[in-house]
Amino acid sequence: MIIPRPSLVTTHDGELELAPGSRIVAGPGAQRPADLLHSLVGAAIGLERGSDVSAATIQVVLVDQGSMPAEAYRLRVGTEQAVLEAGSVAGLCNGVQTVAQLLPATALRRSRVAGTRFALPALEIEDAPRFSWRGGHLDVSRHFMPASFLFRFVDLLAMHKLNIFHLHLTDDQGWRIAPARYPLLAEVSSWRRSTLVGRPGDPTRPVPELDGTPHGGLYDWDCLRDLVSYAAERNVTVVPEIDLPGHVQAAIAAYPELGCTSERVEVWDRWGISKHVLDISDKSLRFCTDVLAEMLEAFPSKYIHVGGDECPRDQWRESPTVQTRLASLGLGSEDALQSWFTRKLNDYLRSERRTLVGWDEILEGGPLPVGATVMSWRGESGGITAARAGFDVVMCPETPCYLDHYQSEDPDEPLAIGGLNTLEDVYAYDPVPSDLDSEAARHVLGTEFLLWSEYLPDPTAVEYMAFPRAAALAEVAWSNSQRDVVSFRIRIAAHLERLDVLGINYRPLAGPRPWQRGGTGARRRVFRA
Ligand code: TNX
């Protein structure tokens, strides 16, 4: 009943009972994953931590296994003892999640569960991930999410052996970080006056309505650092995104000189693509590297996402200073200018020994910057082009990776941005397009689900859209085995019991839950894109 499905499971007769006082013992270098196991299931069962290997019920051991694939683990459960082994702490973290899933769902309770017998079935598991990039994205700009939810989100990623938390921190509708060198980002850019009600184009609301309620929030650097280390202890890397040079209206609201016009703008209260984009000047380039410098201090991730999506050209075309710059650089088009800008960011990130990640728009207007990684969201063609050119890619096409899209055609689904990605659609996805040759296929690092939050006003809404589809994506990203939807259907039903214990507002398999709306939008879906 494990999700994602392990590579190889051999079952034996018998079981290993876990009772109050049963000990988890960590070998050298394995304390963190052993503690993680204790924090996941220790309270419900009454497990203890010990140091005497001979008295261990569960041993967590780091082994020197040069031959084991990255993040792999091996679990042997006998009737006397269980041994979890891996060649890396990351592998042990993955194995710990498997151990937790071999137990009844109530093992996940935070307090002692009386009257249940907890036992691990005797078996052997050999397991390793198919992909190194197994991501989950959360947009905290369109709707701010409380910090406590980010930690919970990490727990949920880790539970599904997802190892990348792509955190979308800035957009037109709000900045969620507070760079010291630009204090107005915290003061001005992190709040908007109002939020759109319903969805643009809704025929029942010909005049867009605003809710008149200020919305905002930000995370201080200490909080983000705590999040990063909490995630690292669970084998999750937080990859931060600052979206440039489009999707920057909130920054321009605080620092108008970053914009291309003298027009004063506010943090945006609508959804869509703002026309207010970054002026490509020395000043704005300095702004970008200054902000990135502070981000690099908080986020040790090798990968740093700088956006690059949906940057309208109108203001660049109309701006005399941008046009002068374009000409002096000898560039023939606005596309080439964005490409030049991305190369500048890439130069900076490379000088700091980081890797730039951008949306597939960074393929336009010129060669990809050296060493960049592309996230292919507008279908797979950008990813295919980049992989063939020898660049690493993450495949996350809107269909089926966007979990802000509807999960069924039931009219009672809560209002969403459009589209339809069912659980089965997500489960059937293969991140390696069949027409990639093996050389290019090696550049597919993996896949990711995305949760854009225009219509996700709070954590409850995020959970509803994320689950169970994120569990399907996790299996796509992890499991080497052929997709088996019948097996998945059986396992997901058991998995939802775990999510119940954790109090997750997932969408039931049978259909939408009665919906309590807060924040934006009407409950009723009006039409579908
Ligand atoms: C496109 S995906 C966007 C986001 C929106 C999303 C809504 C991408 C790089 N840009 O700004 O939130 O669609 O589904």
C-alpha cells in the first residue's frame, strides 16, 4: 500500500511487532533520519530512541554502498528486527517514509494510540527513484499562505518522496520576501488593497468585482531559513523563485523607477499578465542581483528560479531608454533583449556557483544561457528543444501537471482557473517524451506539480487541489515500474486514510466535498476554459 510504489518488494511470512518501548537505533551518521522516523510514528506507538544495536527493533544504518543509486534505500523486516540501509542520508529519509507507510494509518497520530497493534510485515524492499527532480510547487504570491502551512507542505512532499519544493515567492500580486536593501518591498509590495472576486470573463459578473479586503503577508529570512533546514532534514530542497522580468508589478508599485513608464501602479488586484514589466536598465539589473544575493544567503539550493515567463513586450517597445539600450547592445528584438537579460542573471548566478532555472520562455530570442535548466510548462516542446540542445529540463506541462486546473467535470468542483487534469491524467503522464533519444532523455531531470494560487485562497483550498493528484505525480516521478492504474486505485484509497489522520482536505475519490469558500471567488463554477 505504499505510494509511490517501490521498485522491488519481496514479502515473507510473519511480522515485526512495534510496541511501546520498541527502540529505533541510528548507526553513525544516521541520527537525522532515525529522528525523522521517530517524529513520524514514534508518538502513536510509543517508540523510543536508543543506542544499543543489539536492543534495536528498527536499525537505521548508513552503509558504504558505492553501487547503490542516488537516494536509494533497502529495507529488511524480519520477525525480530528491521534494518533500513542506504548509502546516503537522502536514501534513509526515503526509506523512513516507506517504514511509516507499512504501518496502519493511525501510526501517524501525534499522540499515543491505544488498542491498536502496530506491526511491520516481514519483507524486503529495494527501492530507488526514477528521477532526481521530483517537485511540488506552491504560489504564495497570489495568495499568501501562513508559514506553518509551508512546513506542513514540506511534510507532505517528503511523505510522497518528493524532494524539491519550488516556492514561487514574487509576482504581480505580492512579494513574500523582505530584502533589506529594498525595504519598500516589505512595506508596499507585500500587500494589495483588494482581490478580484470570481473569474475574469465570467458572464454573470460583467463588471469585475473586487472584494475590498487587503491581502498580504511575508516571510522573514529567519523563517525561510528554518523552513530550508526543516526541509533538508526531510530530503527536500527548497528552490526559491523570483519572477523576472515580467510579473513584477508589485515591485514596481514600491519602486516605480524599476518600471518602464512614469505611471504609478499599485500591487495588482487582478489575475492575468500585467503589462508593467521591468525596465532593462543598470538600476534594475542591480536590483535583481541585490535581491538574488539576499536570496542566496537564505537558500542554499543549487537551483535558483528566476521566472522568465509571460513578459509582454509593449512597454519595452514604447520605452525610448529600453530601445536605446537594445540598439546599443546590437540586439534585433525585444525577445533578444529578454534573452540578454537572462544571460546577465545567469552570469551572476554562475559566479555564485548556482544554476539558473527559468520557464520555457527563456528559450526565445537567443541561445540558452550556459548551464541553465528549463522548466517546460507550455507543453513539452520547450523541454524537448532544450534537452536536444544538451540542457537539463524539468517537464511540467500544464496538461497534466497544473493542479490548479479542475480535477473533474462535476459542476460542484470549486471555482478553478480552467482546464481539466484528472487523477488518471496525472497518473498516466510520462515525463520523457517518446521521441527523445536516450542522450536527450538523460537531460530530463524529472517532473513537478504546480499549484498556482489565484483561486486557492488558503491552505484548505491548496490541499483540496493538491490531493490526491500530487500522490499520482509522486508515483510518476519516483517509480520505475510500469504505470498500473488498477494498483494505484487500490493503494490511493488506503493512502487517503493517512491523509485523513493528518487532517488533509483532499478531494475524495467519489467527488467534490461540500466546499467552504473563503477569500476570492464564487463557489459556483461558471464556465470552463
Ligand atoms: C501561467 S506557468 C503562469 C502563472 C499562472 C498560471 C495559472 C507560468 C510560468 N505562468 O503566472 O499563475 O499560468 O495556471
